[in-house]
Amino acid sequence: MNELTWVEVSKGAIRNNIRCFREIIGKGKILCPCVKANAYGHGLVETAEVFLDSGADWLAVNAIYEARSLRKNGVDAPIYVLGYVPLDSLEEALRLDCRLVVYNKETVEKLGVIAEKLGKIAKVHLKAETGNNRQGLAEENLLELAKFIKTFKNIEIEGLSTHFANIEDMTDHSYAEVQLAKFVSAINLLEENGINIPIKHCANSAAILLFPETHFQMVRPGIAAYGMWPSNETYLSYARKHENGVGLIPALTWKTKIAQIKKIPQGEFVGYGCTYKTTHDTTLAILPVGYYDGYDRGLKDAYVLIHGKRAYVRGRICMNIIMVDVTDIPEAKIEDDVTLLGKDGDENISAELFAKWAGTINYEATTRINDRIPRIYV
Ligand SMILES: Cc1ncc(COP(=O)(O)O)c(C=O)c1O
């Protein structure tokens, strides 16, 4: 590998995770993994292809540029856009055959005009506000928008969705239960008013794993499709209910290689701000990766793996360089592989551990790995 840093993605792990989800939800339901945020850092197009080859039915993206990239690369599966589509992008969205979430009259009006012009049927999904207070509409407004959509002959209401606010942060799921009840109430209200919703969906990873009653006709797993648990709380909640694990396998390993080895005496400062002083004669390995790449400058007590052993980061993380202590790894030499995130021998830097060092969550740890860094599929 002639790159300074790269990400290895295990296709086998992704295939395994999709199989796990299919087993959990059963046949006949739409499995729609989320490939937004560069497929949670795993690489948009190739990961999407592996998902589809492994039995996923649809793909969820956040924005039109992601849908454009998938279509350009020959992906013809249904694409569901989770995020806001600007009015000026609606025509492209329709040309790309995207399913859109709608919660504004302005969007519906413009979509109706464009769909008619293109001779297409725009498939839209309503979004019910059930307690997250980001996208979506409360019941009365939802019904009003649904009735408005019905006045456009080129728009079809294909789905109704909502999103849980507090399903992975706690082992007490009462808030999620209230949200589910509100979702069911929204479904009933629409159906009582003659608005048929073929595809109802609300389940993210935690909901899929913990609550079969959230599966409806489609599920939208993100983090767990990549083999990571949404949180410790979800893991614990699952373990309380089930004797056997799910068998998720993390798919991502992030690597770099040693650029220089240097010996420095005790009492020397390392890096910007002179924040670290060596406590012993030290051998440092200089690594060509930094916060520009997504190796967060705020990481505390972080280490990397070299020859299956821990090498602690010394001094401040720079934009493109970090320094690690290899005093106890005498075999380390220039261009040896270094694992920044993932397994090496018996050691493992999980996304959860990496996230803990950065004071964040596993979602951010993998999505922040710079998109420019090559993804290699193994
Ligand atoms: C609307 C929506 N659905 C599904 C997901 C997937 O969530 P998770 O990664 O927790 O499975 C997300 C992720 O943020 C989302 O925003």
C-alpha cells in the first residue's frame, strides 16, 4: 500500500451483518441500510454494492449528492433520501428516481409541477413528529399535508416514517414507547381519513434489535449494519432479553505506516506546546496521520497498535502527524503497518474505545475519517 493512511473494509463482515438483520426481520420486509456519511465512513459506493449483493433491498442516503454518486456508479436499487432536498434539487431528485421525505407544502407544490413536466410519479414519504423535534409534522399538520398531496395526480404517498430520539441512550425505553404509540396513532389517523400508507417505517439499529413491533414494512439500520452496537445501553438491553448474541462483526480497520523512528533522551519535549516531556530515554515512531484525517486532536490517552502491541500517543496530535512511543517495541521500523482503529493480533482498538478517547460516540469516530482517505475492500 503506497498511501500514507487507508481504511480496510471487510466485505465478509458487512455480508454477515446484513444476514443478521435479515434473520431478525424475516423475509418480505424492506431492508434499507443507511449509507449516508460516506457509509458511516466505510465508503459510499462500494459499501452500498456489498449491502445490495448481501440482500439489502433499498439504500438510505442523506442528500442528493450521495444519490447522484450511487446512480452514476450503476446502483439501480431504490434510494430513499433522509435529509432535506432543496427546492432547486427536486428535479434532479426525480430524475435520479429518489424517494423523498416531505414535510413542507412548498416541496410538494414544486414536486407536483416537476413530476408532471417529467411525466413521472414522485414517490414521497411523510414524516410524523413523535418526539424528536427535528424533521416531521405533528398529527393535525400531517393529515393536512397528506390531503394536500392527494390533490396532485403525479405524487404518490408511498410511506410514513418517524425517528426515535431516545432509544439507544438509555435502558429505560419509555420515551421510545411513547414515540411508537404516537406513530401508530398517526398511522390510524391517516388511514381513518382514507390515506393508505403502504410502507410504514421507524426502526433504526437499536429499534430493530430490541423491538420487533417497530419493524412494520421497512427498517433503516445504520451503525449496526457496519457491525457496531448503537451503545452499551442497547447491548445490555439486548443481552437482558436474549440468550444468544446477534453476531455483528465490525467491518472497519484504519491503518497508517511508520514514517520515521527516532531515539530521544529523557527530559525532552515532544510536539507543539511542549505538553509532553519524556520520562525515560524514548524511541518515537512518527506517523503520517493527524486531525485533518480524522484522528481527533482531542484524543486523550490514545494508543495505536504496532506488531500487535500498544504504542501510546505522545504530545499533541498535529494536523498531519502524530508521535507514538515505541520504546517497548524494538522491532518497529520504517513503513511497518500501524493500526489506528481495529484489530492487530490480540489487541483491538474498537470504534467505541476510540470514541471514548475522543469524548464522543462510535458513530462520529468512523464517520469523521476523512472521505479522501482510500477505502480498500478485503
Ligand atoms: C432517519 C434515520 N433513520 C435511520 C438512521 C440509522 O440510525 P442507526 O445508525 O442508529 O441505526 C438514522 C441515523 O442517524 C437516521 O437519521
